[in-house]
Amino acid sequence: MLRPCAEKVSRTYGECDMIEINHWDLITAWVSPKKIDLAKFISSALQDQPSQLYFIDATNSFPIREFQRETPVATNKDVYDNIRIITCLELEELTILVNKIIQTIQLNKIERQKKKSQNNSHHNDIQFFPDLKMRVIINGLEIMFKNTQFKQDSETTHSILRDILLRLRVIANESEGTQMQTLLLFPKDEFKISVPVGDTGRYKRMRSNHNGNSLGEYVCKFYADRVM
Amino acid sequence: MSWIPHLVAELGMSFGISLSQLIVDNPEPLLSGISELDESLNVGFQSRSIYEIYGPPGIGKTKFGIQLVNNGLSRNSGQDHVLWIETHRCIPWNLVKNEEEEEEEDKIKRFSKVRLNKFTQLLIFFQNLLKEERDPYQLIIIDGFSQTICDHIQILRNRGMDEKQIHNVKCNHLILLFTWMTKYTHSKRSTIILLDDCMNTSYQQLDLHSFEDDFEMVDDGSNFFVRSTMSNNNNNNNNGSTATSFSSSPPSASSRDRAFGGRGRRRNIQVLKSALVANSAMGAKDFKWEIFLKCRIGFFWNWKEETLRADNFSKTHRRQFDRCRLAIVFDPHDERAKTLSDSRERGRKRGIDQVDMQNKIIKFDYNTEEGVFESVNNASVPLLLSFKRPSAMTSTPTMESTSQCSSTVQHIPDDQATTAMEWEMDEIVHDSEEE
């Protein structure tokens, strides 16, 4: 059942301090994470092998300094190799990237099947053919959306956005050989009402207004399984 | 086990750049020459990033830009190319360092300048620059960028657009321009630095009465930070507002009363911000383009401590006061995160006495002998961070907790005015280029 964004936020309220990758859903939205928290998350996400992380970014926001502190490069070269930083400023580019990620997953599946058949699959699958853990972090979705809006009409832009988010969900649901999780980062300002009211810590319920929802609110409301 | 990248690369599907490669490929950061500032920026200005430096007239933004040009031309064994974009003022060539003639000639070859004083010129310029196959510029400085945007806004206003429209158009246009700049910085691994003016918020013409309703002083002893007390901060970050209490007591329910002069009367507070924000198109959506900025650095004046001691304060003539400069560095991205966690914390526990402010304050000054800006480490001129204000003094640079460096000026009612206050009323008007 779809829950309003504000309720989802309040549900997860207070859990941000503990970043546990295993508890994350297929598509998670994270509102204004601290750099150090993001670095910790990325570090923990890549502890299990084999894993690959795609950091798709509209701005130069990968927390390199914090990550280097968290994960020293000298002892974690593989982790650094398994993170790919990709600059993306438009939804069309993001579509291409998502397609490439899908192709990578398909390749992994084929490779895995090949190996299985070579080994007659009498080995334990989990031990010899561990699932590929793929994480995708997208920062600046609202910028990509806006930039696409400059070129395309609103309907087309929305359609591209929906297509991307649905594809990500579909891939994440296909669990054979791959575990994929997507994290969407949004600035706090995207959420006009999802902040505590007064000193009580309670959250206002989302109400429609004539300005419509921001992109962050829209995505969190209809596509994210969890909002932090 | 890093077989996935190999698999992907083998099949010709590699995209993006690995973090290890990114770290290796990134050019060394550009040093400013102010060691503490470099430290706070993670060893200098990083490539693939856009920075904004802003401050009042005469504080030395252009000089600082020229210092960066000199450092940039000397970086990477003298291989870097630097571009200076003039908007409304020519680059003061006399400030460019004179080195050995041969070395100077080489530098001049790698230094370019162009005059662009319209928004559309800037936009087209960056679009074309990306396509050019010439040597990329590792450093681009735009002097007076905010003035170009202000002029653009004025053109929109003359077309008869209303306030809301102008704000939306400004945000869209800045997103567009910053997108092209970001494409350039990422593809060429360069750094763009914007040198902007600052403006006080009373300039804006929107009805932002709420903007100045809920500022309160952060009691971290610095006297430099204010934060929004708007708990349902549903507007773009900034918009808190009123007078800040300068007492050392923690903010409390009564702070609002104090802010209103204790008698429900509102003081006139003006917040000094970047002119890129505090212009006539200021509004709630400014955050949409602000996230392109890696870091903001506000330059402000500060009094040296000895001139502010209470006994000196009343005796000393204004002209005898010594000033130094402060750079307030903050990361808008982490700032947002902090604000959010603060507000969550506030939800858990009523009232916050202290906030762990992570913004950095660097004291620096212009060395007239060397002709460079440098850190002020002289123990005899300590940084005024724990200074308790004399009751008569009511002006200090401050910083909004959310995203803006700012300076507040409180106008004291006439019946409370003192001699010492007379000079303080016009404090934000600085002489230009006094060095």
C-alpha cells in the first residue's frame, strides 16, 4: 500500500544514525545525507563481494575525502575499483546509463550460467556463484529532470522519469544472480512539509497545494519504498 | 575481487570512471595561499567543481582572484591554462605579479581573458567552450558574475514579468548555465570560481516578511551565526529572520521577544548575502541552482580584538580601529544535512542550547609588502570569536545556519543611540579597494 511521503519519513525517523545496507529496500530515498554518513554507507555497501557501485551524479558530490578516511585506499583498492563515478545531467543520459546497467546485469547472468554449466553445478551455488551486489546511487535527479524539461515538453519528461524509475524497480525485483538496490539522494529543500513541526517532532501530513508536488515528493510518494 | 569491472571492460561496456582512476587523474588542488582556507577546502580548490566567493566591495575579491590566477599558472609545472572572464570591470593588470621577464611571457601565453557582460553571452560561451578542441582551461574565474545575473533579472523585470515569474526564470536560467559549467568542469577537470558581490536582503522587492521573522543567534560563542527558528521551515532554507540576540544565554522562548526589542517591536535587520541570492528575484526555489556550488566562501570584515575592548570602545576614534578579514567557508550540501538533523534533534528534545557548527572561519589579511593574502597567525591579533559584545555595539557578520553567509545590521532606535553607534549605522558601506 502506498503511504504518503510524510508518513514514510516519520516511520523511518530516528533510524538514520544506523546505516545498515541489508535493511534497505529496492528503491530508497535519502534526504540530505551527511557526507560522512554517505561515505559510511558506500563503504559498508561494498564490503560484500562481488559488488559494484554506480554513483550517478549531476554535481561533483561524491564524498571522496570522507570516503578515504572511512576506507583507506591502501588496503581497499578493490573497493575503489568497484565504484564508478558517472556524471549525468539529463534524463536521456540517465536512461542510457540504466540500460547499460541492465546489460551488465544480463552479462553477469550469462557468465554465471556459463560457469555453472562448466562446473556441472554440483557445487553449492551461493558459495561458488555468489550474487552480484549492485548498488546505484543517483544524486541530482531533480536537476536531470529540469534539464530535460528545457528540451522536452513536460509530458515526455515525466514519461522518461517514470520509465527510468520503473526499470530500476523491475531490475531490482529480478533477483536471479543479482541483488540490486537503488538509492536516490534529494536535497532537503525538495520536501516542503517533511520536517518536524515545532519542537514536537511530529510531521505534517502531505497536503496537495496548487503548486503541486516537488520532484522529490513525487518520487518518494510513488516510487520509493523507503525515505530516510 | 574486482572481476566485474574487468568483465564490463572486456565487453566494451565500461562507463563512467572508477574512483581509483578519478583520484589519480584529478589534478592537484589549486592553493589559495591562505593555508587555513586551503585546509578547510580539502587542500585547496578542487577540480570538477564550482566555487562562489562573495563579499562587500573593497574586501579584495578581485585581488584574491588574481592571486588564484598566479597560483594556477604556477601549478602543474606551469602547464595550466587560466581564463579570466570580465563582466563589468577590467582586470587590474597592475595587480598581476611581475615575475622574471621570461617566466612572465610564458604565463601571459597561458592566460586568457574575455569580456562577457550578458547572461546569454555567458551561456553561449560555455556551450561553445565545451566543443572547442583547444587546450582546456584548468581554472576559470568570472569576476562580477552576480552583477551579470542582476542585469539579466532587470531585463526580465522590464519585460513586465511579475515577481514569481522572475524568480522562476532566474532559477531556470541559472540551472541551465550551471549545467553547462558543470559539463565543462567535469569533462576538462577544471575549476570555476565566481567572484560575486553581496547585497542585503532589504533590497529584494518580494513580500518576504517571513524572511526576517525567525532568526536567532546560535550560542556557539562566535557571534557569527544565526539560524532559522522556523520549525516548519517550508520555505527555501534561508528564510528565517529577525534580530539575533547577542547575549550569551542560550536561545529560548524569550529570544524571540528579545529579537523584537523586548517590547514586541521589530527591529530592522538586514542580512548580507551573496548578490546571486539576495537580488530582486530572491525566492523559495534558489536551492535548485545552489546545489551546483561545491562550496561558498563569504569574505567579511572583522574588528581586531583589542580595538573592541569595552574601555577602548568608547574612547577610540573610529578611524583608529583596525580591521582584518574573515573568510567563512561552508558546504551547502553538508549544511542542509546538518539543518535537517538539527530539526530532527529539536523534535526529540525541546530547545537546543548549543549547535555544533561545522562552518569554518578563517582569519586572513592582505600583506601589502608581499602583495598577497595570507593567514593571520599573529598571536597578538587573536580571532574575535569569543568576544562578548559591548551593549552598544550591534553589528556583526553572521551566518545563517542554512545556506548563506550573511552579515546583520541592527538599527537601534534613536532613543538608544550613542556616540559609538553613529559610525556603526553605515558599517556595511565599505571604501573600495583601500589597500
